[in-house]
Amino acid sequence: MSSVAPVRSSDDGSGPARRAGRAVGRALHLPARGIRRATHAHGAGESGLGKLIELHAINGAGDVMITVALASTVFFSVPTDEARGRVALYLAITMAPFTVLAPVIGPLLDRLPHGRRAAMAASMLARALLALLMSGAVATGGIELYPAALGVLVASKAYGVVRSAVVPRLLPPKFSLVKANSRVTLAGLLATGAAAPVGAALHLVGPPWPLYGACAIFVWGTVAAFTLPHKVDEAKGERRARLSTHEPHSKRPGLRTVSRPVLCGLLANASMRALSGFLIFFLAFLLREHPVAGQSAAVSLGIVGVSAGVGNACGTAAGAWLRARAPEAIIAAVLCLTLGVAVLAAVFFSALFMAVLAATAGFCQALAKLSLDAMIQRDVPESVRTSAFARSETLLQVAWVLGGAIGIVLPLNGVLGMSVAAAIVALGTTMALRGVLSTPRPHHPDPSRPRVA
């Protein structure tokens, strides 16, 4: 019996299950190393920006999971007329209170400069718990779904405000804020594009499953938020900025007193964000009622959605290498381009022009936001810069809500809708041109204004 070779069991690590597990691990290890190498390149790993890039990717993946679950319940699962009612109810219960809460988010977070990591972790954990809460009501679309959706929206925007304030503290050497923000935003877009089909596949298993996936992702994000460097929570020398000041003798700087071009650029960006909210809601119902010839409503929406996503990604990627020496001129140029395309879409209304407008709006919105970030970096004193980012981000989110409200109440007439879109952009273009005209000329340089790289 001693000459008989022992039988090797699968418990010693050589069984087929263990070998398959190791193979899967090796297959996932290489992409993970590649992602880590990309996010930590050019000093981003040493400064901590790489960890913020990864956290923002987690945030984007979780948000799109919740979006898939809500869209399937509120929009796709019922007839068009009922869907408009449900979305109107969604706006009334979530977006309307948000317009009241959003202006409070920035000042509230301003009072917690030493707890930014905890604030981002709390926003992730809150969305994880709310996703579980919504999973019980998503199949029926019950009224309890909407207050939870409001909580998710507020938590998501709170994260966005804190993230904007954190980026300046994590800049690697010789890294511009435009480049840093473009990397963070691009990571979120890529994660959103990757998670969207996963969410759709989970929805085929059952309506609650995308929310279960969102819960798991946000729990991961809760842990990841605390891996950011401790300097994120440092607030030495910082003060709170205001969007404006009514006292000429006030010593508290605000965006209006610091630089008129910054205020004009902010209002121009607000029009682009309002255009984004308007197109999302208006085209969603318009294409559902009047889809592209030969295509279903879902495919028609997919075409426009992909066009907008590709445009946004291209604009963000362009910001990674574009040297924004004249951000005011860039904002004015992209708004003029968007206005021209919107006018053409209104005059020659067609499915092609809708897709082109969506792509143009995505591309130009990304470049305009990156240029606004560069202007704040250039003109706003460092002592109030993080506060200025919080204020500007809050205003842009409110503009998106207002644009979405216009989109939901407008009659489903394509020419009318594109005309309204052109009017929204025209207001922003006016402010952008005023910002260019109010910028000091090159032959009278202001030595106190550093160049933007």
C-alpha cells in the first residue's frame, strides 16, 4: 500500500477550480495594472490625483447604474403619456426641492474644510443605502421611489462640489488645473460608458439588480474615499468666497469682485449646462414619440445619447492637451459654435441635426467647463479658490435642473425645441462675448495675473 501514489485533491491548490481562479486573477491583474499606470502617470500617483481619478470613475459607474434602474421604471416601462407624467412627478419631487437645496450644498460643505474625505465617503455611503431602499420600489414605481431619488441626486451633487474643491490640492508639479480636471472627468466618462451596458444586463435579470450593483459600487467608493491623501482635508489659509458682493468696501472677495471675465464665463457655462438638461429631457420624449425613421425609440435615443457622450469625451480629451492660454476666447468660440449648430437644427430640423447638436453640445460643454476652471485658477486668489469651485459647481447644477424643467414642459415640436435650445445658448454666448471684451488686452498685461498652462 505504501507504494501507491497519493491522490492529489483539489484542496492543495492544483484542482481545476483553483487553476481557473488563478487564470481569471491573472487575466484581471493585467488590465488593473494598466489602469493604475494610466491614472498614476506624470506624477498623479505621488500627488494623490490618481486616487481621485479612480474614485471619480467609481462614482460615475455607480451613478449610471441608478440611472439605468430609474430610466427603466420611470420612462421605458409605461406609455409615453404616462411616462411624461411620471417624469414630471420625478421633477416635482426631486428636481424642484433640489433647486432649493443645491445653493445650500456649497456653503454647507464650505464649513467642513477639514472633512472633505469624510464628506465624499458619506455621499457614497448615502447613495449605497438609498439604492437598497429604492430596490424595493423600483419594480412598481411607487411614490416612495422619488424621495429616495432626491436623496441620491443631492448626495451625487454634494460629491461633485467637494471633488471640484479637492482637485487644486492634488495637482502634480507642472500640472495645470485644466489637464487635471480633464483627466478626472474623462475617467468618469469612461467608467460610465463601461458600466451602462452592465447595468442594462443586470436589469434583464430583474429591475432591482442594477440598484444592487450600484450599492456594491458605492460601498467600494466609501472605502476608496478614505485612501485619498490627508492634505485633502487641510484648509490652512482658506476663506469662503461668494458669487458676488453688494458692498463695494467688502474685504471678502467674491467671483464678481475678483474678475468680471470669471463671472461671465460662469454664466456662459450655466447656459451650456441648461442646454444639456433641456436636450436630455426634451429629446427623450420627442424621440420616443417620433423615433428616427426605421428605428425603434430605444435605438433613436441611443444614437443621440452616444453622440452626446462621444462629443463630451472628445472635448474632455482635447482639454488634456489644449494649452488654454485664452480661456475666455475658448468659451466664446465654443458657445458661438453651439449656437450656430442649434440655429441650423431649428431651420433644417432632422434626426441628423439632432445628433450633430447633441455631439456639439457635449464637446463644447466639456471645453467650456475646463476653460472656466482655468479662469478660476488664474483670477481667484488661492485663499478662496476651493470655495469658488464649490459655488460655481452648485450654480451649474441648478442651471441643469432648470434646463431639464423646460424640456419636460415644452410641447413635442422639434422645430420649437431646437429654437428654444438656440435661445438658451444665445444668452450664454452674449455673456461669453462680454467676458472676452472685458478681458485686459495683451498690450496692457496685468503682472498679477499668471499665465494659464
